[in-house]
Amino acid sequence: MRKLVMMRVKYNRKSRLQKQLLNIHPKEVKAMRNFPSKEVVERLRKMYPEGARIELVSMNDPYTKLIPGDLGTVEFVDAIGTIHVSWDCGSCLGVAYGEDVIRKI
């Protein structure tokens, strides 16, 4: 499971919003800055439309039961480029942009 980001929001006298990130590893902050652009997300949506069949090449998740070669069907691509897949083995784990590798079949 991915770690959730905890935020505390403060308003100063000049009504400027200041965000302080708490309990976040520097690697995660860097990853937050690396969200794909809208153009990349649109390209992913065109490459992997709903119903497209895919094969897992690799997944950077030590807790998943999915293995390379597993097949699935694309459900949708969300705003941060995660490709949500209904895997033939019964899992519904999404494919994270920039971390996991799939190919269209």
C-alpha cells in the first residue's frame, strides 16, 4: 500500500495559504513533484482505452501477488496517470505511471 500524505494547513495574517508536509520521506516529496502533465495523461488514455487488454511486464510493489505475464483489462486512467486494471487473476490493482511497466496485447 502506498503511504498517504498528511498535511496541515495554516493561514497567516495576510491570508496566504502555507502548507507544511509532515511525516513524509524526501523520496515521496520528489515523487509528488513528478506527477505527469495533462498531455501525458491524455496520451495514456488514448494508448490504453477502456477495455484494452494488457500484460504486466514488471511492478514495483513488494506486496502484490501479481507476477510478470499476468493479463488484465483496462478500466480507466485517472488524473495522475494510474491505469486501473481488472486483472484476470481477480486483483484490481492499478498500474502506477513511472513505476510499473505494462504492454498492450
